[in-house]
Amino acid sequence: MSGKLPSDFLWGYATASYQIEGSPTADGRLPSIWDTFSHTPGKIKDGSNGDVACDSWHRWGEDVALLKFSGAKVYRFSFSWSRIIPEGGRDDLINADAIEHYRYFIEALVKNGIKPIATLYHWDLPQTLHDRYGGWLNKEEIVQDYVNYARTCFRYFGDLVKDWITHNEPWCVSVLGYGTGVFAPGHKSDTEHWIVAHNLLVAHAYAVKAYREEFKPSQGGQIGITLDCSWQMPYDNSPENVAAAQRGIAFKLGRFADPIYKGYYPAIVKEMIGDRLPDFTEEEIAVVKDSSDFFGLNTYTTQLVQDGGDNEIQGNVKYTFTRPDGTQLGKQAHVPWLQSYPPGFRSLLNYLWETYKKPIYVTENGFAAKGENVLPVDQVVKDTDRVEYFQGYTDALLRAVTEDGVPVKGYFAWSLLDNFEWADGYDTRFGVTYVDFKTQRRTTKESYQFLRNWFPEHVET
Ligand code: BGC
């Protein structure tokens, strides 16, 4: 081992349409469920919405310049479904203006030597489909409409885009959108999120099938899904807590990853959820199994896991950052769910490789430093905590690849820009670039510079 990442290692940044684009009615776009949700009083912490966000629908040239100057090799962005097919459905009109706009943007990336990686679904379901038949709850309709939307993207962009991600984080879409209700469309239910998760898997799989059969032979790309998971570490060595950590991973990740990479749901999930976990038909599971060319991983933190609690969504386990001796696992971020713990990242990469045997792309990883919502820009840009986070996580990545032999092929920091952080609004900032949301002025932070230096030093030439 050379101690460096291989020369074809891809690194860059990730963003998502609703979080950066703004312009909710421009060029024929119609609302998505996130427009409706963010405009509902009480849903977003600071009462904001994505109407302007980073104004990237207009300022995409600035985004490309930031990427170019950063030295990034790849950019992961998502398409807004309700721009491309404003009403969303298979019999609805395709919006040529949106296609033209996205093509200009993707061409600019390619001209600047930045490889585009496109996510088809980063949470912004066309509102029309939700109103028409219940959106993700209605398998017969949504699978056909999603596959039609996916095909539209492959057809219009597949000459330029060779790397596709079907869904971003089906756990968040289903559990936060239809279980706890803190994300759009805001449903609270202990049955719906299992149905939605199942439908997301089936829709993903049929989109992959369409790509592989109809587009890949001429376009020659790859396609997969992005799942989210923290490393889950037993609180201590007690057998209950060791078992709890395994159960926690099954409920967070295995319920998606096992059907895709192994062809069945984890036994413990089936056992606990019973009839509420929809079964795959034989045809469906044959399509779901092996439906991802790689393992797309979004990961931010590590959690200590204890047995107990009656939170079925997470497999009746409890999470904490406080060790048995009372110390904290790592540095606390602005958001309560995130502490920095690089060794957990390395363990997770090893676990995924051992369990699923697929090359890994870390499609998101990042840190929201404290105080960036209130401090003046000259202090925010000295983002020492984020720099330390990236120092630790890139080192863990390097060790996982060079010392442990885990085939990680790419790394995308979240995020290029401060942006609309879902239910937190603009209160939480994950960017390596500070955005003044009043003026839209972008100022790079020290973490931008850190990554700009780190990758060239640690990737073989
Ligand atoms: C999502 C991003 C989000 C980030 C930080 C991920 O769950 O894919 O859209 O901004 O985490 O919370």
C-alpha cells in the first residue's frame, strides 16, 4: 500500500435541488411536497422555506466556479422532479425549459473537468402526485411515475451523466416523512413508513432495471442508491447492548440494504414488525436484489447504543453520545444528532465492505459547526471544528482504504454551500462556503481550503 488513495479516486461536493435552487415557480416548475411543507406554519425551525435558498437556479455559474477552484473532481447534485415533469406523472408534460437549463449546467461542469453525479430523488416529490393518489403510499401509481421520471432523465441527460443515484436516504424519506412527521409530507403513523420504504425500494429497483436494459448498453454508466447510517457502537460489552447495536443497524440500514444486496429483509425486522412490513412479490424481489452497482453511503456520526426503550422505529434501542464514564464521544455539532468520531467512520466502512461486498461511495459526510447561525462572516469562515472534523474523517477514510483494503471509490463532502437545512431552515449551516442569505454573497471557509489541499496531497497522481 502506498499510503495514498488511488489516482482514480473521486472527491467533491454534494448538494440537493430543494436545498439550493430557490426559484420555485421559474421556467414552469410546480410545487413539491417540500414547498407545501415549508410553507406550513410551525414546520420549519426559523419559519423559513426554500423559495430563495442559495439561488442556485440563477447562480449555478458561481457554484461551478467554486467547485472548479476547489479542485473537486465530482459534483453530486439532484434534479427537481417538479421542474422536469411539473405535475410528475407518466402522462404529464415534460418541461423542455428545465431540461435545457439542467443541460447547460451539466455541460458547464463537464467543460470544467467536473464529473456530474445525479441524484434522481432528494425528497422533493411533485405535490400533484401526492394530491392525486397519495404519492409514495400508492405503489401501483408511484412506481410507474417514478420510473417514467427516471427514464426521462436518462434519456435527456444520459449522454453527459454516467453516474446515477436513484434515491437519497430512503430511511429519511419514509421514517421522517411518514413515521415521525418532522419532514414532508408530515405524516405521523406506525404503518405508513413501512409501506413507503417498501415502495421506495420497488421504485428504485424498476428504475435501475430500466436503466440497465434500455440505456446502459448505449450510455455505459452505473447506477445505485444512497443509504444513510451512523456507525452504531454498543454502549458497553454487555450482550444486550451488543445485540442492540446489531438491531439498531438492521432497523436503520439493513431494512434497505439487505433486500438490495442480499435479496431479503433482515429476520429481526420481519419478526418485530410482522404484517406491517409489506412482502415483496417474487417478481419484485428478483428486481430488487442486486439493484445497486455500488454502495452509496451518507454518514455523519457514531452513536452509542443501549438496549431498551420502546421506540419501534429504531428497533427498541436507545442512543446516546455519553460514554459509561460520563465523557462525550466527540465534538458536539450545532445539531443535537451529530458528534465527531472518526474511528466510527472507519469501522462503518469496514462493516459495509464485509457485509455487502460492494465498492463504496461516501456520497455525503460533513459537520455543522456551532454558532455559524449567529456569528459574523469573518468568524464563521474560521471554521476550526469543521476543519478538525474533516481532518479526522479524511484520515479515517485513508486508513480504511490503504490499511484495511476497503474499496472506497469516492468521497463527497456535505456541502458545497450553506443551504436550506430542511426542518432546521437556515439555522444550521453545513457548507464549506458561507452564504449570506440576504445578499447571496458566497465566502469560502477554512474547511474549503483544507479539503482543497488534502486531496491532492493524498491521492496518487
Ligand atoms: C441529507 C442532506 C442534509 C444532510 C445534513 C442528509 O441527511 O441527505 O440533505 O442536508 O443530511 O442534515
